[in-house]
Amino acid sequence: MIAIDPHKRSWTAVAVDGSLRLQRSIRVEANREGYRELRRFARRWSETSWAIEGAGGLGAPLCTRLLADGLAVADVPAKLAARVRTLSTGHGRKTDEADAVSVGVAAWTAVRLVSVQFDETAIALRALTEHRDDLVKARTQTVNRLHVLLTHLIPGGAQTGLTAAQAAAMLRPVRPRDVLGRTRRRLAVDLVGEVRRLDQRITAVGEQITAAVRESGTTLTGLFGIGGMLAGKILARVGSIHRFAFGGGVRVLLRHRADRGLLR
């Protein structure tokens, strides 16, 4: 078992055999050359499986490359790896190598670990929805700054839910004669333009998300209260229903509904 403890700038990999013993370890940079080193490291053994802690988080870039090369990858939850580390003879000591070993032990011993599937649509939707969220945050910050300037320029300032058009209309009759007032008005006008640009970008990304949801063929939008934007966020975070290891009748019911096209 090649088990990986991923970080933003590095990947720590260990080889754990069927007796749960550490064979070798390696630490590489999280880049293309580091990936090549990992593959050469794994070739020391004739048969290998891969396991990554948090394959949908920090381990996502590595997981995507492995899946693209046709390799199966098990996703080991961070809580499960931490539980294994706590129960180990090392008394839960936390190092990158120890973390990777706990991932390997969990992969060998855990029941019903999820095998990661390469879902290009879900990955694309996640990138789009996260980008839109960032744009919305930037717009909120810009509007807040605009509110502060309007408070200094107009008695009482502006109402909540301020739009670019409303702010522009409020600024139109304002003509300060002092240097400070003119400076504040000029800054406010710049912020109004920035809000307009952000509105356009948010709308454009929203249309891309809606189009991607439509092309995915999901039936989520057929449920009451779920539009294209919410469906996009659900698909981005959840992915395919088939990746869940449900038990008993729940698994049978969901599989049946998915096979009939009632749930995607």
C-alpha cells in the first residue's frame, strides 16, 4: 500500500505491507517532478495500491493525476487516520511519516473505504462555484467600502442592499468644493465602477454554472426549491451518488433510483 500524507507544498509517501509494517518512505515536492518520483518509488514493488488522506482536499491534485493514469485511489478520511495514529505504539506522535503510515494502516484495515472516481464535471463545477463565491466576497467588501464613503458624502448614507445604479444616482447631485470631499467622491465613483464589473463577472460565472448543470443531465433541478446555482454547489461538493458506501436497504434504494435516472 502506497499511502500519502498530502500537504500544500509536499507529499509524504510510505509503503506499508500486508503485515502493517513500514517498508520505505519518501518525501517529494508537490509538483510534476515530485509526481514522477512517487511513481518511481512505487515501482519497487510489483503490486501496489494507493491511498490518500483527504483525497478531495489537499490530496486532490495528486489524486487527479493518479486517476488520469488509470490507478485506483482510496480516500482515507482524516479522522480515521488520526484514530489509527492515536492507537499506535508511538502514542499518537505526529510527523509527516507517522501520518502517512496511519493512512496506510487505515487503508489496509478499514471496511468500505471509498474508491475515488474521476468526475470531471464535479471538479469543473467546484472550480466555478468557488470562483463565484470569491467574487461575491469581493463585491461585499467593495460595497462596504462604498457605504463608508457615502456616509461622509451624503447625510444618512445609503440604504442596505445598495446596487451600483443606486449609488451612482446618489452621487450624481453631490458636488463637493473642498479637496477632501472631491477626493471621497472620486473614490466612490471608482468603487461604483468596480461593483458594476464584479456584478458582470458574477453573472457570467453564474451562467456558466447553470449551463454546466444543464449539460450534466442531473435531475436535482427537478426537486422543489433547487435551482441551477444550488444544484451546481451540491454536485461540486458531493459528486456522483455511486461513490457513497451506503449500507443495506439505503444502498439498494439509492442505486435503484440512480439506475432509473431518478437520482444523479
